[in-house]
Amino acid sequence: MSDQFYLQDSRGDVGDRLSFWATKGCGYTTNLDGTELFTKESAEWHYKGRETDVPWPKEYIDARSETACDMQYVCLDDEGAAQLGDECLVQRKGSYNGNDLVWVSVTSGYTTNVDLAQVMTASEAKACCAANPNHAAWAKPYIDARVRRVVTRRHINLKEALRGTGIEIIKPKRPRKDRINCHGCGRFLYEDAIYSDCPHCGADNRP
């Protein structure tokens, strides 16, 4: 396994896509091709400093990635978007995974993985949309030019990914509740108790 790691910001996903440190410290991104790469030592150092910065081996993530298309970067009014030809994709309008478009799948149902979207001819795509007003047809070359690589949480396992790397998984600390003193009796109360009367003396501790 190569000595390259992605660093996840585990405080929140976008849909079910993992978010990683972006290149040059420019925030966070779900786009694996715009993600900062770290050595094992650097990734482990960040992880030990902040347990929410989770290291993932690049090879492990890349092997489980898929392609998706962010709705923010496409528009049916764009040149080429609706110029249907031999290769078309059909979107399920109003449905998203995070910001990603949902497509009619090669199997039954729908998918956000562009690689698993059903490829249709223009006539097939138009017929599909005519049968379901919640569908919209796009030219596949237009979408292909705007896809990005992402990884979904259901396809990965941190314990499996870090096996053999020497990096130990850090068990997240449970957040400690803040305590206050009751205005009436002075006893310690947890902060959420300020919105109810003190169970000991009945004093109102609301700010």
C-alpha cells in the first residue's frame, strides 16, 4: 500500500458522501480529485491532534469511489445539455443525494452513481420522460464532462481500511455536559436543567 492518505472531516457528510480536506487548505470537499494528500506520518499526526480528522489510505478509498454529478454545475439551458443524441441519461427531478443528481439506473430504480445510470438513445429518453413528468433527459457527454469522484459511507469501513497501516483508531470522546450552580440551593445542575425548575429546591434557573 502506498504512503498516501486522504484526511476526512468526520463532523459531517454531504448526503452520504464523505468530506475530505481540500487541496492547499481550501476548506473541505467531496471531490476526491480536489483532495489534499498526506503521508502516513502527517495524517496520523493530524488525527491524534483532532480525532475528527480521520485518515483513509488513498488506495482503499480510490478502489471504492464512484462518479456523481453535482446539481450546482449543470443546467438544462446550457449549450449541449439538452442536445440529445445516441447517448442520454434520464434524471429523476427533485431528488438529490446531498447536491448530487439522481438517475434512472441500469437496474430497477434509481442511482446517484453516473457509472450505473442507464444509457438511452434520444428517442428512448424522450419516451421515458413522456411517461413520467418527474424525469428529465440530459446529453450524456455533457454530464460526463462534469462528473467527479466521490465515496459513500456505506461502501467503506475504517477498521478494514487501517488494518496493517499501524494507525490505531481513536475512540471519540463523549462530549462533557457543562454544569451550573442552582441560583436557589447552589447545587450542581447540568446545563439542560436550566430550562426546568431545580429538582432539589424548585428554583427557576432560566437565564
